[in-house]
Amino acid sequence: MSAPATSTSSAPRIVIAGAGPAAQALVRQLDGARFAGSITVLSNRDDAPEELLELALLPQVSVRFGQPASHIDAHNRTVATADGMEFAYDELVIATGSAPVANPVEGAAQCLSYSTIDDAARIAEAVSEVTRVLGRRPLGILVGNGAAAGQAEAVLRARGVPPIRTTARPAAVVPGKSVSGLMASAVIFEDGSSMSADLVVLAEERVSRDDLAATAGLPTAATGGIVVSQDFRTSVPGIWAIGDAATLDGVRLGLLVASGAAAGVCAAGLMATVPDYRPAAAA
């Protein structure tokens, strides 16, 4: 058996599998902590959102667009991508997020969604804007069941919007007058019935994207998600998981901890873990 890969340079290497909000927050935290090594972000997106492009401009950051991680060799500390590229790491962070269980509702882009605790602030801002435009408290419809829907309802009620809740999945969301690009006027169900409102929030069931974990032998929860400790370490040395890809006490971490807070704790752990690398001595 070959020996695990180790760095021969003075700079440690962190690879982040995923490029969503949790991954972006982690890069910002590491940059703010003056991390002196290299950070490679493996994104499954072919497009380049502005916030990700800004991070790619940082001198220590390399963003690989359209190159999702597909296999982890935990012994040799390497990550392979779907197109066959291989990246060595000293520390690996899995931040692959979650995916909706069902296909998107037609017109879902015209309404608000709640999938992680980070969505709370966005929904609160949208409610304030709709209230300002309408000149009254808006009427809201909340679609969904489970923890995410419960959190979304709490956010709406805190903003003075007791929502009409339905667990029946609509066939379509009907757009209304645009308010910050997030306003819907109704939902239509499969039987042709409908409900009207000033705004609609979808809080549908999601599942962690944890397929990558199996390639490294990482334990996952029965409900999905890579099992981590409170400092976001997995059971395999050198591998961490944050955001919706991870689970703590059986709950998706995205519902428990905001991405910025999770990234701060994980970054502190990474900074304390990576050794003080120095150039290899001459033979």
C-alpha cells in the first residue's frame, strides 16, 4: 500500500468539494484569517455566478467550474473529478449541499423558497418590501411540511404574516406583480383548485448530497447527510463537511447553523489543524 500524499511545499492545500453558499462563506473566512496556503474549489456548476467569480480573483483561490468531485482517496488524500482530474489535499471540506426530493414546481422561480436557515433573512427582507409596496400586511401561502416549513412559518409570523399552510404540492405557481422579483399571486393544484395570496413560500423536502461520502467510507445518517461532530469534522482524518451536505443529530446542518457561522467554526479548525509546512530539506 502506498503512503498517503504529503505536501512538499511550504503551503498547505485545502480542497473544497462544492461551490454553494457554505463553500463560499468558508473561502471568505479562510481569506479573512490570512490562510497562506492554496484553496481549490471544485464546482459542479458550468456557469460562473458573480459571488464565485469574486472569490476566484483571490490569489490563493482556484475555482474549477464544471468539475464536481466524484471520488475521494482518503488514504492518499486525493480527490478526483468527474472528468478525471486529480487534486491532492491536506484538508478536504465537503460542501456539496442538498437537492430537492421532487422536480421543481412550475413557476417556482416566481416565489420565495426556504431550504436552509440562511433563507430566513431573505424571506424577512422580501416580506418587508412587499408590505411597503402594498401598504398593508401581505397574505402569504406556505407550501411544505417538516422542519423547513416550520422554520419558514416562524419567520413569516415574526414579520406579522400568519401564513395559510398547505401540504398539498401545487402543480404551478402563478406570478403576480413583481416586487423585488419575488412575488406570486396564486398556486394551482393538480385538481384545478387554487389559492390566492400576495406571496408564496415553498419549503419542500430536500435531501443531502452525500454520494461523495461513500467513496471515502464516511458514515451518513439514516435520513441522509454526512455525520459530523460539532466542529464539522467527519470520522475520517483530514475530511470535514459543512452546510446541507452534513448532518448533526440527524438534522441537516443547513437547518441548524447559518453558513457564515458554520464556515467560521470550520475555518478556525482548519487553521489550527494544518501544520506549519516548510520546504523539504535537501537530501
